[in-house]
Amino acid sequence: MILPLGPIHPGLKEPLRLKLKTQGEKVISAEIDYGYVHRGIERIMEGKTWQKAIYLAERVCGICSYIHTQTFAETFEKISGEQAPLRAQYLRVLTNELDRIQSHLLANSTFFKAIEHETLFMYMLALREPVMDAIELLTGNRVNMGWNVVGGVRMDAKDIHLQQIMEIMIKLEAGYDRYVEMYEQGPLVGLRSKKVGRMSKEDAIKGRAVGPIGRGSGLKHDLREDHHTYRDHLDFKVIWRKEGDNFARNMNRFDEIPQSISLIKQVIENIPKGDTRNKVEIGKGYGEWRNEAPRGEVTYMIETNGNLINNVSIRTPSIMNIDSCARYMLNDVATVSDAIATYASVDPCIACAERVIVANEKGEEKHYQGIFDIK
Amino acid sequence: MLDALKDIVRKSSIHVCLVNSGGCNGCDIEVVALLSPRYDLEQYGIYVHNNPREADVILVTGAVTEQWKENLRRIYTKAPEPKVVVALGNCPISGDVFNQEGSSVNAPVSDFIPVDAELSGCPPRPSEILEAILAVAPGAIAAKGRQKK
Ligand code: SF4
């Protein structure tokens, strides 16, 4: 039987078409059809100055909007050969980690919704709200913050706000273990997540899985290790696990949150005084920069003529993760509801993933990147 | 008598279907934030389930991409009468930053389906979304229900 899901469906939070071929309760193949949120952002960016394009970069994805502007700005900083001042770099880390916490909490809450565990779903959302407050305190907005500019950040943070963020973090940390324990020890959640949707390390490499999805399968890869601010000034270690199932992916996200809290504390304690913005002379050239988003690796490749953007290409993590989900993880699930839970554990973000249209010469036949079969 | 009864019932159980027609996701996660205990959407009798066949209110976010041009209409007709469409965020109202030369968006949404209320913001705050749904939905649903007869 073929079971079509979507584009609008109670089990999906973003528009996407899933065609599951089933035999009884077992899923034997899945086809994913994209293209519902393709806006053509790269095309619009061409011929614009960075001041205009950075707003478009922010709106590639609403959940991890922050990292897109940071990567965009750092690409331009690389082209011009100048770095942001140290205080701005610290503030970037602060915002990035706050954003990561809220994104991970949202991702796990979606998984709990998919396995119908309403209690943990609500707890996760309740934990997330104070973090959103912290983001709002710092940047003035909850989702699209407009916090980065080429050469630094838009404005300075006040000490009193940093102190308030510190308090929010201490409160979050105090209650946090209880929820992790609920997930780690809960027998019923265990049944729905342990040994479901397994992906081996080899498959993760073949599927190019990144972020917590790759790290859950034993790939020790986190770009924050190589980032100059983290490497030179902060104490950071990659968190990874071996199991490669739904449980490992969620636990990996759970474990990364205390680490983000510790990074935020380090930033607030050690933040240096000084400017938050350098004046940057942008020359002609091509630059490429990669950063670790909550879901994995984001790459920006930009070619500029000094003023306008000639060409830009954005690579987001979701496309690789959804790909490895369809190819490898869904082979290991027994029922349709497990398939949906596995799909949710990958933390797919469709708005990120819609990057390419493939069209023939006359432009008649269009199809969108990432239509594939699992067998 | 029957109308009055229907009004009461409709006021206290509003089913919402969220349709992302091609935005950045920001508006959608603000709707998810509404489910959280802080805002607790369900205490107002609002239930978000993403099923167009049972919806009273269709929340449209996003700027109508190519693939959505026909599907939007189809989803709209699937929802039973009386129904209310709320356009959420700048995207469905004007296309926001995406509505520029070379893009593949076809905003506004009102070109494709009738829109009853619009709420601007990129994204609007959760409390504003809640206020908008509550301000427009019960009255409009009741009025439309009577009109039909
Ligand atoms: S209005 Fe803004 S936040 Fe909402 S979907 Fe559009 S770009 Fe995203």
C-alpha cells in the first residue's frame, strides 16, 4: 500500500510530501518530495550589497536564524582579512549558544510530540521560553534578531543584561537534570527510541550526516572546535555517542545543552571590554566559511566585487541529514509510527533544505533537489 | 435558539490548521511556542492540529511558492464551512524580504484565497498571534455560519 503524507499533515510541522510504501505495518520504501518552501534566496541576493543581503540570509531558516547571519558576516570578514573585535566575538558565541539551546529543546520537543509523550513535550517548551527571553534581552527580538553585521555585532550588551542572562542560565541548569533523567530512564520512551532507526558510523559517513545526527552515530565532528573564538579563548570538547539510534540523537542534543550553558557562563565571566564593531573595507574576492549550526554544518560561499554580491551559494545541514534518514535510518524501523518518530529525531528543517531547483533548458520541467528512494 | 447555541459552541472550540506556504519557519515556531505552558493556547479552547479537514481557522504563513499556487486553493476548499483565514506575518501580506526581482514567491496570499484578517510582524510575538486569533475567530465564524443559511 502507498501511504501519502503531507504536504499539510498533523504529523509534520513543515510542508513536505512523504510517500511511504508499506506492507502491513512495515515501511519498505520512502520517497521524499521537496519544493514547497523554495523561495530562491540565493538568486535574490545576487547584485545586492551585504547590508541588504544579510536580512535574506537570516530568513533562510527561522529556527537557526542566528548562525546564518554570523556565517554570512564571517565570510565577508574572511574576504577582507579582518576579524571582528574580541568583545564582538564573545557576544557572537553567547548568542550562538543561546540559539543552540532553544533549537535543541525545540527539536527534542518535536520528537516527544511524535512519540505522543505530551508531558515531556510541554516540559521542553516550558524550558525553552526563558531562553527565548534571554535572547530577547540581548538582541531585542525572539526569532529574527538582526544581531550580526560585517565586522562585529550591531550593538553592545549591557552588564545588567548579561547578569540577567547568567541568572536564567543558572535556573535552567538547576532543574535540567530532572528532565534528562525522565527521558534516559523512562521505560516507555526507551521502547520508542532505543534501537529504533539505527545508523552505523559507515552509513553516517556515506550519507554525509552532520551535527548531532552524525555525532549520535559516532562521527566526532564539530566545527566549533576549529572556530577561532572557541579554539583560542574557550573550553570546549566535542560530545558524541556510539549507538546511532533515536535515543542517541536525542541524548546527544540533551548533553550539548549543559555544555552550551557552560560556554555562556565562560563568556559572561571573561568578556573583555572594548569595541563591538570594526570598520571593514571589503575588497574584491571569493570567500568560503563554515560554522556549526544547531543541526550541523552551514557553509557560505560568496563572490563579491567589493560592493555587490556576484554569486552566493549556501549549504545547509538539513539536506544531508534528511538524506541519511531516508537512506539508512528508515531501513531499520518496524512501523509507520516509528518511521515518523525517526524522521522527527533527525530534526529536519525544510526551510533550510530548499536550496536548488533543477530545470531543463526551456525551463518547463522543474524538480527540486532531493527526491529519492530508499530501498 | 439553535444559532445562539452554535455560537457558544464555536466560540469555545476553535480548531486551527497551520499552513506554511513558503516562509522562513519563524512564524511557525512562534505558533509552536504558543502551545507552551506559558501561553497555554488550549485554555482558550484553541487546538492546533494541522488537519485542514477539521479546521475552523486556517493560519497561513509564508509567501506562496510555486508549488503552493494550486495547493493553497485545494487546502482551502478542504476545510469545512464556516472558516476563517488569518494571514500571519509579513510574508503572506507582502512577501516580506523575499518579494524581489528573481524570487519564486507569489505573495500576497489574498490573490489565491480570501483572507479575513492580517497580522504583520516578522515574526509577530506569540501573544499578538493569540490576540489576533481570539479577536477575529469566534465572531467571524459565527457570522459566516449565519450567512450561509
Ligand atoms: S514573516 Fe518573517 S518570520 Fe514569518 S515566515 Fe516570513 S520571513 Fe519568516
